Amino acid sequence: MQLDIRLPMGLLFLILGVILVAYGLFSDPAIYAQHSLGQNVNLLWGVIFALFGGVMLFLSRRKG
Amino acid sequence: MHVYALSPLLAVAGSMDKPTAPSSVLLQLATVDYLILAIYFAFVIGIGWVIRRYMKTSSDYFESGRSLPAWICALGFIGANLGAQEVMGMAASGAKYGIATSHFYWIGAIPAMVFVGIFMMPFYYGSKARSVPEYLKMRFDEKTRTFNALSFAVMTVFSSGISMFALAKLLNAILGWNFDACIVISSLIVLVYIYTGGLTSAIYNEVLQFFLIVLGFLPLVLLGLKDIGGWDGLMKNLDGYSAAKGMPGAWSHSWAHMGNPADNPIGIEWFGLIVGLGFVMSFGYWCTDFLVIQRAMAAKNMNSARRTPLIAAIPKMLFPALVILPGMLAIGLYYKGGTASMPLPIAADGNPDYNMVVPAMLAKYFPHGMLGIGLTALMASFMSGMAGNVTAFNTVWTYDLYQRWFNKNASDAHLIKVGRLTTIVGLLISAVCAYAAAKFNNIMDMLQLVFGFVNAPLFATFLLGMFWRRSNGHGAFFGLLIGTISAAIFQGSTIAMGETPSLLKGGWLGIHHTFSSSMAQNFWMAICAFTGCFVGTLVISLATAPNRTNEELRGLVYSLTDKPKEEAGTPWYSRPMPLGLLVLAGALVLNIIFW
């Protein structure tokens, strides 16, 4: 196969994850009280996105 | 084909009024949300751009060169179907019908997906046909193929138009975006990545979109569950809601209230459900619709092609948690705290506007950041719905209609050009359909009805074609016609409770039976069409001479084809049969748990 889909997919989720984490760190905590039951979902879910992206990148690189 | 897949989408499309500037918007986006949207679409287009240089032959462009691994095809297989109709429509049904909506999965999709993988894929893939209509030509004759290719081409292009319309309408309603701009931009994005990368591009983007929807919607479900007090809290509120609706317990059980159509909100009894939805409609869609079969036919070998629907069935049977649960949560929260806790818009009939369940949940639980993710996932699902239809359309047009009827000796390079041009034309027609849908709501309902007539009988043709070698071309073609006509007559002589007779609702031949819901009327119409086609094909085949020799039928019919053999040492989970049985067992367990 020509292009391993896991490469762009890993990059995309890693970038989105980093954006979510950064936004989660610097945004006003009031928005989490208003929307997501006080949970900083951006921070939490950003980490999950980034981890998923990282795993995909690792898998795409593993076989060279 | 889309007879059941489409209906929730039409509900979405039909629920909103003409596209005007809305008085108040439900969602406001922040910079970070726009950034997320922009990055996603940059990737989508980028993928098409990178793989365009691998598009050397028409097989690369239309069939991904039959080179993809099973897991990618499998995610494409469900991704192509995970359009807006699933995300928005299933949530709407979850609110409207409760857990019983899962019948579309656990009795609908799963058994059919197992059947196509184990029993039918050997003929689709093994025949080397490039499309489903082409298989019909090899097995039966040219007229059966052309009939199927034409109806399929028209249907896909309209379906794509409906996705486009629903997307533009939704963005207009919840974000206040310009309707025309949404149509233009969404078709341009789809155009660029299909034009450049063909089927591979579409499948890759379906894979991306699959993960985006799963990861993007999971927190919505988790937050909703937490808010309502976990599963027990949800059940308590749903029981309260169903009691208030006069059907105690109906929202929290899938089978317990299926004895009588009056006891459940779907308005259907178990027999019509199992035979109509579980057998005729689902098998008709998952086993014959080229839109999904095309994904499996892109696999790199027979084993991968057969495993494609089986692997796809595993996430598919867990999807209710992702797409139906949000609807159930929304209605539970709505009941729990009145409109203050879950502000669902109210529709004209006084019930909550079920189609706005997903946007309302997004608005309530997602702060900026995750809101961008949720909205991107929603838009991606609309677009991959369009892209799936467009890739199926350009393949059928190019191979089954253009190459056959207009240019038999077309060179391979010429076919790619035709395919690319067809992509443009297909999207233009889709846009016209989108505007037609915006202007005349009835056109779309009418078309959906006609598609239903044409598609309901199809599975009988394939079943007899693949498993009865005596069935022949005349039998298949006229059997299909008989099935279609039976469907029309059935629809014309029945009606759903509370409807007035019309071309659209039925009863125009006089009312001989009244169903308790239009869903029940649809299921029984499908049963009637299937039976008409089955008997018609059987009788006409026996009355006319076979038009294919046994030698010609080798590889196309069960009794004349060697059973696919797995290489020695293939582990059990890579063998279709054990995998299929495992999937069926899983679906059975889910049915029992949520009985």
C-alpha cells in the first residue's frame, strides 16, 4: 500500500490533542462549570486524543 | 437501497423550515473551534493530494487497486454508512423510541453483515466484477445489470444531494451560516479529495471520520450519563417518561414490548420487525448495496474481503452506545428536569424536536474546544456520506453505463478521466437535488418512496442468483419488475394510522389494511416486494431456458464454486466462519441483556 493511513491520522489526532490540552490549560474554568459538570474536558480529552495520535504514529513508523 | 438508512435523514431534512436566517443561533463558535475545523479539512484535502500520484490505472481510482488491508476496508465499510443519518437520525430515534432503536443494529445490520461476509463475498470478490451491477451482468444478463445500474446511479446522486441539503440546513439552523455557502464549500471539499484520490481517498477519510466520531462523541455520552445519575438514573427517568406517554417501560426495553404494535412507540410487532427489518430490508441493504460492498471489494485478497463486513460488525454492534444513547439521555434529562435541564426545541406537534437532539446535547455539554471537535465530527459525517455516494456513483456510471453503452473500447486512461469528470457532474447534480429538496419537500419524500419500491425486492434477486443456478436473466429482470410493482400496489392499498390517503402515504388504491405506524407499513411493504420478486423470479426462470452454461456460472453460483480455503495455519480470528459466529453470539447477548 502506498500511504499508510495511520501516519496522517496519528498526526491529526496529535495536533488536535495538543490544541485541546493547550486550550484546556489557558481557558477560563467557568466554561467547564457551565457546560461539562465542572470537568475540564478539553484537558482530559486532549490527552486522550494526543495519546491515540501517538499510538497511531508509532504503529505507522514501526514497520518503516 | 437506502430505504431504511435514509428515512431518519429525511426526517432531519424535512423537520426544518425553508432556509432563512434564523432568529437566534444555538451555538456560537470560538477561534479554537474554527481552528480545529480548519485543521481537519486541511488533512482531508491533503490526503487526497498525497495519494493522487498513486492513481495510475482505473482500477486504482475506482477499486483502490484491490490492495487495502481488511481493517481499513472494515472501517470504510461502516464509515461510509456512518453518515449524518446515523449520527443525527439514530439519536432522534433513540429519543423517540428508546432502546428499541437498537433493533436497527442487533437484528438489522449485524446478521446481514455476517451473511454477506461469509456467504456472498466469495461471489462478489471472486467473480472479479468491478461493481455490483457488473456481477449481475455476469450472472444474469445485460438488461438486469442496466436496470440495477441506472436505479442505483440515480439513487446515489440523490442521496448525496440529501446529505448536502441536510448539512447546509443544519449549519444554517444551529450556527446561522449561509445556506448557499455551505452547499458550495461542502461540495468543493468532497470534490477535491475524490477528484484527486478516488476511492482510496474516500475510504481513508471514512477511517479518519470513524475515529473522530467515536472519540468526539464518547465524552458527550459520558457527561450525559454522569449528569442523569448513571445507567440507573437514565432507566428511572425513561420509565417515568414512558409511563407519562402511556406505554410503561417501553423506552427501556428492546423486545419486551414487541408483542403488540400498540405497546411500543415504533408501532410494530415482532414478526414484522424480524422479517421486514431483520431479513428483507437489512439484507437488501448490506448485501446488495454497492455503496458498502465497494469497500469490501477494495480489499487485497479474498480473505480480507470476506472479513471486511465481519470486522466492521464488531464496532457496529457497539454503536448504539454512541449514537442511540445520546437521544435516550436527552429525553431522560428532558423529562427529569423539564426544559430547564435539557432545553430541547419543541416541534409543531408539541413533542420535543427529536432531530435537534444532537445539536442540543453538543450545546449543553461541550465547551469551546470540544465543541469544535463535536461539530467537526458531525460535518465530517455528512461529507463522508456524500463522498461514499459519489465514489459509488462514478464507478457505476463509468464501468456499467459509460463503458458499456457509450464507449466500449475506452482506454484505461480515458476511464480515469471519465471518472474524474463524473465526480464533478455527480456533485453538480447533487447540489441541484439539494436545492430541489429545499424548495419542494415532497420531491424527496416521493423519491424515497420510489427507491423503496425499486430496492425492496433486490435481495431476492441476489439470493436466487447466488444460490440457485437455475435462475436466469429473464427471471431476474422480470422478477425485479414484479417485486417493484408488488411494492407499489401494497403501498397503494394500505395506510398508517392517522394518515390521510395520498400518493405519498398510500391508500390511493383504496384502504385494505391500516398499520399502526408508517414504519410498520414500510416493513410489510418490503416483505411483500421480496415475496413478489422471489416467486416471480422462480416461476419465470423455470418457464424459460437457462441463458448461462454451467461453465459460465463457475465462480458466480454457490453449487458451482469451490469453497474458499484458508491457508493452513491461519489463526481462528482470521477465518471468516469463527469470526462470524463470534459476532452473531455477541449480537445475541446484547439482545438478551437489553431485552
